Amino acid sequence: MPNPDAKSQSRRRTPIDGYEKRDANAKWLFGVVLFLAICGLIMHFVLGGILGRMEKTPAPRDRWISASQATLASKPPPPRLQLSSTADLKEFRAKEEHDLTTYGWVDKNAGIARVPIDRAMDLVLQRGLPTRTGTNESATGPSVYELQQQRTNSAEKEIQP
């Protein structure tokens, strides 16, 4: 027998039309669009003023940059625009070919010279390549500790921070 105090668990369903019964407020939409347009114009003029002012002020000077380097700041940083890639490539290959086929100094103060590649290959064939005769366990050379001691006794100046 059903309990008379019990209430039904189901709800009465109201008919749903499936669309809104009112339109969007046109005044509010127009107001939001107008507000965004005004903000965009304000930002445009403020940023234009800031950039114009920045162009008029001189570039900041760094105490570590010399005056000659400060004038180089007008050039764009590398890599620069390559106007004629084929001419640049021909010039590069001609320079490389010249370096491979002629004698010259790499560092004259250190006594490092450049030898033509054909002559260098002949020298390698005559003298052979350096090879390792054993491992470091044979202790034929100075140890790491001895090399460090020689370095501290050398007259060369070390880089100071």
C-alpha cells in the first residue's frame, strides 16, 4: 500500500522552446565596440609618442664600450643581408682556393705558417702521422701535478678577473 506522506520524486517539465525569448541589448554592444575602438586609438597615440621620444634621445653609453665601437652600432648586427649570393660564393671559393694552394702566414708572431695542400700531403707521406705508442700508464711524460707546478712557475701572466 502506498505511503500517503510520500511525495513524488519527479518534476513537472515545463515546455522548452529552444531559443532565447529576448534579443541582445544593442546599446550595450555598441558601447563595448566604441570603448574598444577608443582604447585602441589611445594606445596608438601613446605608443607613437613614446617611440618618437625614444628616437630623439641618444643611445645609452656603456663605460666598457669605446667610442670607435659606439660608431659601429649604426650598422646592423651580423648576419647581414646577402645581396648577391652567387658572387659572394665565388669570392669565398676563390679565397679558399688561394689559401689551399699558396704559402702564407696564419700568425706571424707565433710562427704559424700555411702550406699548400699538395705539399702538406707529401710531408705527411714522408714523415707519417703521429701515433700513440702506449697508454698513459707508462708514465713517460710529466704527470698532471707536475704540469700544474710548471704552470705556476711560468712567467706568463694569467687572466685576472
